[in-house]
Amino acid sequence: MCHRITPLLFDELQAALDEMHETGHARLPRRDPSAVVPDAYPGMQVPLFVADESGELVVAERVWGFDAELRGRTKRVFNTRMETALQHARSGRGMWAEPVVAGRCLVPVRSFYESWTRSRERRGTDVRFECPGFQVFLLAGVCDEARFSVVTTTPNADVAPIHSRMPVVLGPGESSVWLGPDFASLADRSRVSLVATAEE
């Protein structure tokens, strides 16, 4: 499960959105090389793109993880299985019914991490995933007014040797699909290319 991401700064997202409104292309401003942006973990506030009441994208901050009551205890749920979300959307019941129908969002990242679970020798080692050719890419998310969760699916060939799940990584042009009515079609991430780097 995705438990760590390398997010962008709120101001970077706002500048990219402003540029898109002016020119039609979202370009990130050049980051000061001395700027250190820490990785984000569940429970932390993360800047992301959400749709406002008119359907326009805006930059907002949400806390990573929903609180859920499980067996009488409150647990933070920070990943949303695509299959479960679709089932909740169809039935209109369950914790993901409303977020997946009305709260789909975009989580811009420079990388995400999975823990190595497929090898006993390397079990627990964090593996960093990036999209080759892209400094920044988008993860599919769901949110409410305060919180968000990263949507996950069956891993592709790049992630499967390391973990049994992966985030729904959006390729070029797929952000509008995720925010539109055909979002379920994005469950298959076999065509997304990722590069893995294991932490020492």
C-alpha cells in the first residue's frame, strides 16, 4: 500500500494552475535548489487539486487518511482499493460511496513509495517509484472537505515484483478521465511505465 509520497508545495501547484489558465499548459516554476520538501506520510497535510462547485480545478490542502471505526477502534485509512470504491459507488453504501462519486481529486507527486513485501530478504525496504520522463505525475485520489486517500489497484509489471498493490498512476491526458464519468476504466495500469529505486 502506498504509505509515503513526495508531494509538491502549495505555491508550486497554484503557479502551475495559473499558468494553465493563462496559456493552456501547466508548467511548474523552477524550484530553488536549496528548498527541501519533505516526504509526506499518512496524517500529514498535502496540497492537491480538487474540483470546485463549478467543476474548475483549484489547489487545496487535505489531511492524508480518513478515520474509520473498525472493531470498536478508530483507524486511519489512507489507501482506497479501486475495486471496493466501485462497489460502494454502485451500491450507494460504504465509506467510499460519497468520496468516489463526488470527491475524486488529483494528487501531484514527484514519487511514491511501496514497502518491499515480495522478498523475505528485503521485506520492509522502501522502494521509490518515479515516472521516467516526468518530474511530476498525478495519482488518483478521493477526498472530502478535510481528508483524502490515494486510490490503489492491481500492480503492473514494474510494481508487482515488489508489492501486491499500486496507486492509480495517471498518464498524460488521464486526469480528465479520472475526474469524469469513465474513471473506472483507469483500474488497469499495465501501460504505465515506472522506475523503481530501493532505499539502502
